[in-house]
Amino acid sequence: MNALYTILLLILSNVFMTFAWYGHLRLQEAGVSKSWPLIAVIAFSWMIAFFEYCCQVPANRIGFVDNGGPFNLMQLKVIQEVISLVVFCILANVMFQGQQLQWNHLAALVCLVLAVYFVFMK
């Protein structure tokens, strides 16, 4: 069950992360934040990132083997990277519809999935 909680929290964390890192660009395109000074954009992103950390930190604590979870540190990091890329690809296609996935993006995703496979090998 810890593995499921960890993965769900990592997915939620990465949704917040993607909005914190790239959502302001979408707001700028929509004209909402076009006139905001950079410090306001940073503060806006930090407010969103707070919720990212509220999910990321518990995910790592719940999932870490020394806390009774099923994953070691390397496994947690590789899982997080794959989730990050998948969430980014989905949200980028929703938020920035002009951005197309290319074959090399998919090849990179396959390489990350292979990284998960290799990190879990005994």
C-alpha cells in the first residue's frame, strides 16, 4: 500500500510542479500575467510549489525503505523522474496545444522507462 500512496503523491506533486514551473507561461500567453514583474511571477510559482512539496516530501518518506516503504533512494528518484516527464507531457499538450510531441521525445521517455526497469533489477 505504501508503494501506491507514494506513486499517487508523486503524481500529484508533479502536477503542482508542472503548474509552478510552466503555468505562468500559459498565464502570460493568456494575457493574465503579461504585465506582472518577475518577482510576482516567482512568488506565484512559489505559492504553487508549496503544494508540490506538501506531496513530494510525504511521498519520499512513505516510500523510502528505511521508513517501511518499498523503494530505495535510487528507485524513488527514477520513479519521480518518469512520473515528472509523463505528467509534463500530458499537461504540456493540454496547456500548450501548439507544442507537439516528436519521436525523440518519445524515445527519451522510453529510455526513462528502461531506467526504471534497470533500477529495479536485482
